Amino acid sequence: MAIYLNTNKALQNYEALYRSKYFVDKSLIIERLNEVIATSDKYICITRPRRFGKSSVAHMLGAYYSKAVDSKEVFEGLKISNKATYVENLNKYNVISVSFSDVNNNCKSCSEYVDRITTLLIEDLKEAFPNIKIKENYAIWDILSELNEKFIFVFDEWDYIFNSNLFIEEQDRFLEFLMKLLKDKPYVSLAYMTGILPIKKYSSGSALNMFDEYTMLNDMIYGEYFGFTENEVINLCEKQNKVSFSDVSEWYNGYTNEDREKIYNPRSVVKALQNGKCISCWTNTGAMDEVKEYLKYNTMEIREDVIEMVSGGEIDITIDEEFRAGQEAPKTKEEIYSAMIILGFLSYYDGYLKIPNKELMKEFEKALRDESFGYVSEIINSSKRMLKSTVSGDSETVIGILHNIHNSEIPILQYNDENSLACVMTLAYLSARDTYRIEREEKTGKGYADFTFHPRRKADTAFVVELKKDEVVDVAMKQIKDKEYVQKFRTEYKNILGVAICYDSKTKEHSCKIEKI
């Protein structure tokens, strides 16, 4: 049975996806790819973070193009079936499909890795073309050239050995193999590759410089086909009644493609709808461990940016270079952020960097609890005490915690402006996010409250926090009452608190007043 050439595995995998309850039709990418078949633009490399639907699209392409299967029944009901090039290319090609994450078994070197691929592919070619004549010194590209056949190559997880740090001393051997197999070869009708990391660059360019690359930072063409758009998520949410679209949006929204469309992580959305609740799906990937390591390389320089982003802010920064396969561990701020964008932990659009959504926010909160972050981890680990002290009316403990945060060595927490005070509040109440929806500058009553804490459990205490600099707490508390900041809480919660927190810039002291409203 064939391993790589003209197999039915892609169709089987895509049929399983097609039959699933939360299937989303991404078949119009085929129309775009049909346009570049047998042209000089036939080399396409698309890179996205984990779980953004790369493998699903690869299976779809194998199912559509392969002459070894009849996939008309599947594709007749999809959007591509209405396009002019649909019938012309349906099941018309020899397709070589390789997922490079599947071919490292028992391989101790890159040479063995490549040799295993070529050996199995040659066996497939012998089976498909019994009359093939293979000369003693022929390489795989020589054999393919002799056949006078056209092939479509679908390579998934092309960067697996780079992303897994395998065969580090020999990785260029793999790039050379891909280059000799694909570059300037008349038997290539289309070469389509996906992965997480963009192609490795050399000082003089790239061994695979024939590829057009489409990444998280640079893709004006294929952005809508990787990740779910907002309209697609709305339609999926209507197929069940346990998880609302607003919850899904809060947890998984936050990425933006270059067409300004909002993009959601597909696996996270589907798992939330299947399980009937929103949780972080990054936990089991191990990828956050990579981010923690990146942060440790340059903790002092980027720590304030991370605090700003955990507080809900954005960082104004220019990211010109993309983190690439084979690159050394990132050291500078720009390199670290580029790696985190490529891996999907940060979103970047129009010069602004941020943590995209609640799912990733929770992962950053976990990362910042690591003792390597020094005082930041101490602040976060004490935030449960801050919440408990607030709802119990213990204003002295609240004052003490705020005083300790302000006295840290972190400049952004030393009240240079209003945003600094907000960052302090965010860190002080970080653990409250587990049981509260926290809004900053929310429209309520007759004005905008600095912070509102909406309990997720109806029996918990709701509260509003008003912050003042160089003012007394009675003034702040009067504002909470006069502007009726707690008005929207009254119909939902029995226990409601007003919390007034002030800071005196002359004495460097905090004051706090907590009242039941």
C-alpha cells in the first residue's frame, strides 16, 4: 500500500472532518491554488501557529487533487464546486503527500530521516509505475524527471525537525533535499507546504527562495482560510445552546488578519462547543513552556511590556523580522516578540502588540507566577489574598498589599501616570479573573467606573473600585454613590461593595475605604 504517492489517507481524513458537527468550509482556497498550478508562482508556503487548521487544509487538498480517489461526492456540496476551475482540476493529479512529523521514527540523523522518505517514495513510484527504470545512481528527483508525469506536492509540518530541535547539526541537509526535489523541476505542478515556522534564511537568501511565504505577519491572500472568521464562529455557536457567542468571543477572539478580519483559533472554538464550556486548550501543547523560556532570556527588558499587556494594554512596537526555522533562541525584545507572534501567543496588527484573548491571558498569568519573574510572581501569588480581603472589608490588608506592589523595583508600578495605577490594580486582583468578569472604564450609572467586578457566581460579592490620586477616600466613595456606579449590579446580586482607593504622592501612602452599597 502506498505511503506518500496517490494514497487515500487525505480523503479519509477530510471525510471525517466533513462529517463533523462543527465543520467549516474552507474549500475556496482551492480556487486560489488552481490559479497558480503550472505557473512560476506554484511554490506556496503557509505558516501559522499550532491548531490553526493547517493539516485540515492539507488533507482537503490531497482529497481534491489526487487521481487515486473519487472525491466528487464530498466536494459537490462545498463552495469550490461553483467555481470555474473546479471540474478541471478535481482528481486529476499525482499527489505526493508527506507529513514530516510522521517520518522520524528510529531515525538517528538527518540523513536517515531523508533516506527513509526517499526509500518509501521510490517504493510508491515502483508500484504506481511498474515499467519505471531506475539507474544505479539515480536520486529521487532523477526518477521523477524520467517519468514524464506531473505531480502536486503537499507537505505538512515541513519545519518539524526545526521546531523539535532534531538533527541540529544537519538541518541544512534537509533544506538541500527539499530544494533539489522541488526547485526548477518541470514535474512540479504545485508545491504546497505548511508549518509553524517560516523558512530558514541564509545571508545570501534561502535554499528555498522559490517559495512565496504567507505568515502571521505577512499574508494578504490566504488569511481567511486559516482560523475561523467571526461569522463562521457565530454560525457554529448556533448549532448548540450551552456556550454563547459572547463567551467564545471573550475567550478566543483577538487575532486579526491583514484584511482586518477577526480570526479565532479553530481547535479552541470547536473544543469549547463540544465540551459545553470555554477553557484554555493551550495547556496540553507544551508550547507555553517555550514562551516562558523566551521571557527568561530577557526578563528585565520586556517585563514591563508583559505587565502592560496582562493589564489589557497594547505595546507600540515595530516588528520587521520574523522568527524563522533554524534560528538561534531569541535574545532581543524584537526577536522574542516575533517568536511569540509566530507561535500564536501574541497578536500583532498595525504596529500594536497584545495578548489576544482570555485563553492566552490565562497562560501568561501562569507563566508570570514562575519564580524566575521575581517580584512579579510574588504579586500575582498574593492576589488571592487581595480579593479575599476586599470582599471581607479588610481595608488594612488591601492597603498593605498595594503598598508592597508600589515599592517594588518595577518602574511601571510606581505611579508615573494613571496607567501605572491601573497596572497595579490589575496585578493585585489578577486571581479574581477566575471568578469575576473584570471591566475597566465601564459605562455604568451616570459615568464610567474605573474597575467593575462582575461575579460569575451569583452568590459572590460584586464590587466597584474607584481610584484617586492626591484625594481622600470619602471623595472617591461619594463619586461611586452619586454617579450610581453600582446600579447595573442591583438586579443580579444581593451583596455589592463600593471600594475607594487613593494614593498620596507626597506621603507615598495609600488609603482605602470599603462600604456595602
